[in-house]
Amino acid sequence: MKPLHFLIIVGGLASVSVASAPPASAGCEFGAIKYCGGCTVDRNITATPGATCHFTSWFAGGIVSAKTLVKPAHGIYARGNAYDFAYKIDPGYRGEDYFEFEFVYRTRFGSTEQVVVRNHVTIKN
């Protein structure tokens, strides 16, 4: 049986059981993440010092749980509400940062899946 593919949206529109999401934050550049249940995916983020990067994640059956596996060393990653998350970079910091989070979500068929997202951050002017 082929794995189901979903999409984490960060700004713009998508077609797979996803509604429109707010635009990406000023000072942050990153793309949408495509993944399947049980996957680990990597995302590259480029940001400016002190920026706050907003991520909106939509799943057909909703997010069951979200947890931070590795906290960023030079900022804060937190959940704003059911679908919105943010990474706030420490003011004045330039360099590399890294954080990981895991979503457990319900598919449109009612089963649960999980995905780990590894975020590689470069902070520069």
C-alpha cells in the first residue's frame, strides 16, 4: 500500500486538504514541506536577526499532538494555536540554529500518523 502524502503549508495556497495560510513572516524565507506518515523531513530556513518565523500546518483530520524534540539554541519555538507555530530568533544573534518538532496528526481516514521536521536555520543580515 502506498503511503499517503500530506503537505505542511507556510504561506500561499495548496490543494491537498489545505486552506489558505497567512504569508510567511518578514525576515524569514522557507518553503512548504511535503512528507508522508512516519517520515522525517528537513527544512532550510534563512532569517534575519530578531525575526519571528510563522508556520501554519493544516492536516485533513487535524493535529493530535505537537511537541518540540530539540529546542533551538538561539531562539524560542512555540505553538500559537491549533495550527499556528512560531520560531522567534534571539535579538542580535547571527549564525546557525537548529530545532526539531514532531506532529501526530489524524488522516482524513481516521488513522493517526507522525512526522518529524528538522529545521536548519541560517541567521544573517
